Amino acid sequence: MQSAAWIKTRVGRTADWLQDSGPVIAAHAAGARLAARISPSTYWPGRYPHTFLERQPPADARTDGDVPDVIWCCWTGDNPLTPARKAGLESIRALHPDIPVRLVTPANLHEVVLPEHPLHPAYEFLSLNHRSDYLRAYLLYHHGGAYTDIKTLRTSWAPAFARLRGRPDAWVLATALTDPKWAGNPPGRLGSHVRRYYQTILSGGTLMARAGNPLLAEWLREIDRRLDYGLPALQECPGDTWGEDPRYCFEWMDLQGNILQPLCLKYQDHLVIDATLAWDEETPYR
């Protein structure tokens, strides 16, 4: 485990690099937008061979699932909410007096786990952030509704719930990535296309979805597949808060962005981009 000082230094250097490289990053984003206009994203079976996108959806996936009035939040550690997170949760609830905002914690996790669909045995060995990635897929697939990280939102999501319900062909509604630097890193053509078409890729931090839809079904299935493979390594080196131990077997985006974002390419016709689901980025959250 690296020291706190080492981590702080590395974070500082990364922040400096991002600031100093602003023009380069802006040029990268502009190039991605131009490439997307010249060659719009289109999916067909076989376009991304030897990837999980080529699999058929699970048999129990459905397209007529409910969008219940609920906003899910997750706090996967036994530590109390930080003051910033507590303020964020209070702000979410203040914006939604008529919509239940459910905070899932280790103390009440059993209330939302379905007996016929238990959590993967690897769950307890995941880092806290990867537990959150797993739970957002699990909760949205099995229960539906909306999910947000515990951060201050810009506005009420009540109109977005109505928009999604009014689109029978739509399965997931969310804000899009704002820059290709937030895209994941799948290998080969798939990774290149996730970055090129970032404006059509959903952000995983705020999501609204119909329960049981094929995109969520494939996301959760691929998480389970990766956890099946990773379980022995996770037992040797469980995750901490952020999964910073170099022996920990998953990278930051392995269970969320590197699965959800490619699935957005596959199911782009069933997505709704809605900027009202964005956070207030000026408000501290940690």
C-alpha cells in the first residue's frame, strides 16, 4: 500500500498535467467530435469480434420493465458518511420531496437483495468503489428507477422520470460523457470508438432505467463473469477503499465504464441523453 503522501503527490502531479495539457485535451475532444460527425456510430453483430458485445442478452431480459419512483444511492463502507456526502444526500432529498431516495448501506443491504438473485460471492472482497459499481447495476436491473452517486444535483429528476416513462423504446436515460478523457480503456477498436463517440456514451454516475432491460442484463452478466474469474485473486488481495494495492486485480473502470460504455454503442437506439441528470460540479463531495 502506498503512503498517503505518495498518493497525494501523484494526484497533484496528475492535476498539474491536466491543467498544463488543457490545449492537448481540448484538441483531442475536438478531433473525436469531428470523427464522429464524419463517421457516425453504428452497431451491427460482428463489429467488435471477440468481445462481450457479441453475446446475446440473457433470456430473462425484458424491454417493458417499470421505472419506479425511487432514487438509489450507495454507501458501501462501514464508516459514516463524510460531511460533504451527508450534505449531498440531504440536497438530493430536498430536490425530491415526493420521490423516495434510498441510501443502501451494509446495514440494510439485505433489504434490497433478492433471495433468488444473491450478490456475487466476490462482492465482499471488492474495493468500496467497485462495490458501488456492482450495486448500481444490480439495483437498476432488479428494481429499476434511478441511481446517483452521493453528490449535489443541479435540479429535480421528476421531469426525467416522466420523459423515460413516455418513451417505451427507451431503456436508460442519463447525461452523456463531457470529454473523451472520461471514457474507459477497452482494447482495440472498441476503446477507440468509445472515445470517438463519447458524446453518445452515458455517464455511469447518474442513471435512470427500466428494470430488467437488455443493457442492464448484459452489464450485470459481464460483471459477474469478471468476478467469477477474479474471485481467487480477490481472496488473496481484497480491495480497500479505492483498490490502490497493486495486487488488487481490478482497475478503476473495470466493472463500470469498461462495460457500460461499450454497451452504449450496442444499444444506442434505446438511450436518452438528458443533461438534467448532471451533478453540480462546483460543490465539493468528498
